[in-house]
Amino acid sequence: MSNQHTFRVTGMDCASCAQTVENGVARLNGIESCQLNFTTETLRVSGTAVPQNIISRIQELGYNVASPDEASGSVEVQNFWQFMRQRQETTLALVGALLILPGLLFNELLPMLGWEHPLLNLTSVAALVLAGLPIARSGWRSLRINHELTINALMTIAAVGAVFIGAYTEAGLVMVLFAVGEALEGYTAVRARNSIRSLMSVSPQTATVMRPCMDCETHLGQNGYTQGECPFCGIEPHRVPVEELALGETVLVKPGERIPVDGRILSGSSTVDQATITGESAPIAKQPDDTVFASSINGAGVLHLEVTHLAEDSTISRLIRLVEEAQERRAPAQRFVDRFARVYTPAVVILAVLVAILPPLIWQQPFIDTVNPLNGWLYRALALLVVACPCALVISTPVTLVSALSNGAKNGILIKGGAFVESLSQIKLIAFDKTGTLTQGKPAITHFQSINCQGNGCEPCNDLLGLTHAVEQASEHPLAQAVAQAAGAHSVQNRYPAATNVQAKIGAGIAGTVNGQQVLIGSHRTFTELPHDAHCEAISAAEAEGFTAMLVTVDEEYLGYLTVADQVRSDAATAVSQLHHLGIQTAMLTGDNEATAQNIAKETGIDRVFANLLPEEKVSQIEQLRAEYGRVAMIGDGINDAPALASATVGIAMGAAGTDQAMETADIALMHDDLGKLAYAVRLSRAAMGTIRANVALSLGLKVAFLIAVLFGVGTMWLAVLADMGASLLVTLNGMRLTKFK
């Protein structure tokens, strides 16, 4: 039976290390699949292999596995020098760097002084041994276990070859620079990992829960009380770890505290800063029955919450898990770089062998030049091996994608993998669902007018609204909720007592008795005749524009009408305009009627409208749009529009209304219902892909330049290592800039 195992592998400094571990574990008996993500240090293995055998193989390759207690923690590293002192091999590299300085100064930088001494060669060889021993050991392990010639093996061969031809300082310098460069990559990788894991630091570890006093020592022995729930103390606040909270328990959150769990407000009102989850810049007002997220910061009010999710299932916990898993979904650009690097390194090794052998055999060129080693073709071949180091190329893509994913998560945009970053950057059209996406998904009263109307805000019109509310307040229908909201806004919610004998008339509306009068509220088609031509025309015009009309009669006498519509989001038109500015076309897919859809499109600036669509017809329409535009995104609520979201190149879910479902269904989830995040996500994805292209170009450009320099005898091995180390740092720092992208 196949089992799934997850390990956190430590001690890796570069993506090549991850490839070595992955290949080594894959060679074990019983392994069906394994994938190690360098940026998260997460190794996922499936198969029948025993976990201890997997751990032993990892350790055999020279790396470690974190214990369960350490598996989710971040590594505290203040600066590079502190990082270098944490491990033996990096400490040895620091010592080697000190030992190589005399040789570097007098043999490489200032040879014109003519100061030569055997001690310089001795310190250079000592630097080679100290810095190079861990590198040589790693190269040998990969060769013995994986049967692979890794960059560590190539660097070892190059350094030993340099000693063989008498270039002692170069040999030591190559190893020292390579070891320090690997450590620098490891340091920047730790910083990148911690940028994700820092999200976890905002999650409170304890909570104040309201529970009965148990085994109360103060009241033991009173009235026969011996143990269990204290009959004298009642419910009291207790400080407990968040992991101990149970569903349905009540949690107390004081002003200024971080909310410890996802929950529903039972009592209290406050403002809540939930930027950690949704990226909203301003605190949000919260009332009873509103939901709140763990890690949000409570404002000035005291809140009592009902626990709705356990600690491990809270939104912030799922967010971190999904972001870390997203890093394991490699983008096509990253897979291309990985494949290219696997072909590139052995190709350069073959080229190095040919460079060392062919010129001396065919053109009688010097194999070794004792006077000027750079003229010898063996030296040039060894330098070529050094140039072959693919570190900068391999790290150029993942560090950029990690930074983009981290930035998105901190701004309320959950992108579920590097593949979706790349796809989003190429989107030509975004299709919107209407209800709940372009609109608020909640009907609202847009206009109400009595037959006795005396002007805007007149008493007869307010009376009409109050009377309608008296009947509708007993209903849970969305239209009734719209009436209740409007009545509250106009302070007429208590003008009439609640209706009695309320009856919902199927297809005809709702009726009830208010102060002895029979009130009927129905649609336009409920009334065959309307004794008011102006109202009849106004109602017909409103319905033609997509509004819903509610007509009111009292004792069969027509009193007036109200119109209801789903309100367009305040940010919808701006979001659509921003997408147009980015060169992205827009479309609306809705099951609503053509008139309503066209009205919303006109208000928001949507380019194309497809109305009266069933869910399966939305899928067909997405497929047609993909055939026309190539790459198409679909944004909806993540539940009803799931088939269309799945059919699009990129599915985007509005997350605030149904965060649980939205985070699981779509490729991208907007954690706050802010359509403005769409343009931000597109700009972020385009910036990420532009950074990747720049990084790859820089890495390959430096390789080609030094390859030419080495073949013409003007490039040294240590300069090649220095250039590769510099390129690795540049592409890493360039990629990490995206964590600050705004």
C-alpha cells in the first residue's frame, strides 16, 4: 500500500542541492514519486519505502531532516556572518577565505611585486582543503549514490587540476569563492523562506476562552463539592493554547488583541484590521453575526466570538499551507530552466574534454604551459568546468516566483502556483460573473414612490416604505431584506406594527394585515390593471432596464411602487478601467436577462455581454472565448461558477463571501471582495515574468561572455567563479525585489 510522507530537508544552499536529494531519494526501493522544493525545503514522497530509510538516504547525501517540532519554524538569521557561523562547512569557508588572502594579494592582484614564497602556496592549499573538503565530499556522495556528476564534483576536478599544473592560489581561490557563493545563496534562500513563514508569526498562540471553573481549590468541600465543575464560580475566562479550543466555544477578545481563531461575533462591536488575510488597508466595522479571521487585530471594542474553525483549519493556517504548496507547482518557465540545466552541464563537460585534447593533438598547442598557465589548454578546459556552474541559471526562476507568491499572499491575493503566475501574465480577456462579482449580490431599494407623492423624501413615500416593511419584516426573502435595510436608512422601520396573518402567495407576492388593513405586495404581472398611467410607464421603463418592481395595494387600492436592483460594486468600473489600461478585454457571463446585463455592462464599462446563460452554457462560452483570444481568465464566486472557472485558463474566485470554498476551487483567490486586486495581480504576474526573463538573460549572458574569454585565454578560473557568484546574487536580489512590489 502506497503511503505519503513529508519531510523538511535542511542544509541545502542551492537548487542543485535539492536536485541531488530528490534524485537520491528517488533511487530507493519502494519510491513511487518524490519532489523536493528548494524554496520551502519540503520533500513529499509517496510509495512503500520506510520513512527511516528515506531519512537515512538524505543524511547519507550530506543533508539533514528537521524534527517535527522544527518543521514549521523559521530560522532566525540576523545577518550573513551569523549565518556563516551556524554550520561547520561555512565556518571552514570563512577560515579558508582568510588563508587565501596572502596568495590572492601577491600572486594574483600584485604579481608585479615579484614577492614569492613557498608559504603563499602552503596557505593557498590549506584554504583549498578547508573550503573544498565539504564540496568534494558532496560531489563524491552524488557520484557514488546518484551516479551523477554534479557541480560540486566539477569544481573539485577543476581545483585538483589547478594544483596539478601549479596554480595553487587559483585552486584555493576557486574553492573559497565557490563555498562563499553557495553560502550566500543559502542565506538569501533562508530570507526568502522566512518571508513566507513570517505570516505564521502573526497567528496568536493562546486565547482567552470562557469555560466553567473546574476542580476549584477555593470552593472544595463547600456544600459537598469535591471535584468537577464549580457550582460557585460559574463561567470564567481561561487562557489556553489555541490548539485546545473546540468548535462552538466562546472566546473573549480584548481591545488591541489579535483575534486567535476564525469565528462569528456573538456580542460586541468593533473595528477589525484584517490586512493580514485580505490586504484591506483600512479596519472594517464588525457587528454581531459578522465573521472574523484569526490573526486580525481587534480595535477598541470587546468581542465575544463563537469558534467556527479549529486552529489548524483557520484561514491564516490554510493560507500559509496553500502558499507553500503553491511554490511546488512549477511554472513552465521554471520547468524549462530545470530541463535546460540538466542538459547544459554535461554538454559543457564534454566540451571541456574536447578543449583540453583537440588543440594539442591537432594544432600542437601546449597542453600545459608552465610559464603562463592561461595559455595551456588543460587550464582552459578546467576553467571551462568552472564556467559550467549553472547556479545562477537554476535559482533565477524559483526565487522570483516565491517572491511573487509571497507578495500576493500579503496583499490578499492567493495564487496557487508559479504556473498560474505565468498564465495570468499572458491573459488577453477576463470574463466576469455578474451576481456577487460585478454586483454586491444583495438587492437594494433603488426608488420608491407613493401615488400621493409630493416630491423627493416626502411623507407619503416614507409612509409607503414603512407600510411595506411592516409586511416584509416577517420574510427571509432577499427582497424583504432590501426593504428592511431601506426602512432602517429612512428611520421608518417602527412606523407600523408588524403585520399579522402574513401569507406568501406563490407567484403573487406577500400579503398581511396592518392596523386592520389588508396589504398586498406583488410584482407587476400580479396586477392586471394599474389605475395610474404615469406609474405604469415608470414601472415598465424600470423593468426594461433590469430593475424589479414591487407594487403595493391597501384594501385593493393601489398605493405605490418600489424598485429593487442588485447594486454594482463601487470598485467595479475602476477595476474594469484598470484592466483596459493593461490591454485586457472584458466580458460578462450571466444567467440574468439581457436588459439587466446590458445595464450593468454600461455602468461598469464591460466590453462584451453574454446573458441568459445556464452554468453549462457558461462553460461553452468560455471555450469559445479561449478559441478567440487564446488565454482567458474567469472570475466568479468559486462555487456556482466552478465549471466555468475550471474551463478558463485561470480561474479566479472572490474569497470573502465563501473563503473556505474559494481557497479550494480556483487557481487564484481574492481574499477580500476587492476587484481592484485584479489589476494588481496582473501587474504582479507580468513583473514576475519580466524579472525571470531578465534573470535568465543575465545568467546566460555572463556564461557566454566567460566561455568566450576562457577559450581565448583571457579568463581565469577564479574570475569565472566570482562572476557566477555575482550573477547568483544579482538574480536572487532581483527576484526578491518582488516582495516589495506595489
